[in-house]
Amino acid sequence: MLKTYQGSCHCGAVRFEAEIDLTEPTYRCNCSICSRTRFWPAIVPPDRIRVLQGQDGLTKYLFNSRRNEHWFCATCGVRPFGIGHLPDGTRIYGVNIGSLENVPDEVLAAAPVVHVDGRNDRHAAPAIFSHL
């Protein structure tokens, strides 16, 4: 079920809201940035996320293909979301579930997770993923 969640970085400088269905797949990836930051995104289209405060406090980081935008709070370093593209070019946001506020533990525990082998640029699960 689609629900509007509030979210923020750790220091509160960046605040956003996003309409997310946490019964839909979420993602865990073993690429270098996701594994180091423990990024756990829910994918939403651009019209379902709104930055409410602190847009100017976000810092963009690009690497590798430079196609995916990794946005971090310049003050506390938390990554509330990233921006990427589907294979067909459609722009999407990956909202960091860890940045959402007041999500019941039961909802988080029940959220389906798709594991992605980003380290080897494959959209299939890596051989070992329990640590993600």
C-alpha cells in the first residue's frame, strides 16, 4: 500500500517526503558505494518524492559511469536518496529506507528485498548476500 513517509538526514538539515509502498521490492546491492554506506533503497518515480528543506545542503557524488547521482547531506554525511535510471532511461529515485522516520519495525522486517550484484554489474543476486 502506498503511504507518504517523512524522512531526513541525521542532523535534520535535509527533510523530504516520499510516497512508498514498502510491500513492493526494496534493494540491497554489493557495489562499492552501497556496501560501504549500507544503502537500502525503495525505488520511486520523481513525482513521488519531494525535498521539503535543505536542497542546497545536499552534495552530489558521481563515480564510475557517472550516471547515478549519490546525494549526501553536506553537514552530517547521510545519504537520504540517490537518482538513477532504468535500462530504458526512465529517471528514478532510490529513497534510503534508513532515512525514513517512524516506520514500524514490523513493516521494515516485512519489506521484500531484492539482492543485486552491482560489484559485477549484474542485476541478479550475488552468490553470497546475507551480509547485505
